[in-house]
Amino acid sequence: MDIGTQVLIARRKKKMTQKEVAEKVGIYPEAISQIETGKNYPRVNTIKKLAEVLETVFVIGGEE
């Protein structure tokens, strides 16, 4: 599962909007949308912040 899908699923489980997540991570809401749709790949520090905010662990480069 790609990082964007993982972010989307985690965000929905937390019942947070893209804007809420973006504010806590310190990025623009459009960036969350781009990550979730696969248009943009987040930097490592952004992935770490997303994991903290969404209280999850993301699997990167693993097999499904």
C-alpha cells in the first residue's frame, strides 16, 4: 500500500480533515491532498510528523 493511501486511511480513522492534519504537521492542506492522491511524495520529516499526528506507523517500501 502506498504512503498516500496509508495517510488517507489513518486520517479517516482519526476523523480529521486534511486541513486539521496539515495545521498540526505544519504544511498546506493542498499538500495533504497531493500526498493522498499520489501527486506528491512527502519528505521523511513530513512522514514522521504525519505518523505522530495520526498516531500510526507507515510502511514504506514493504510488500503488500
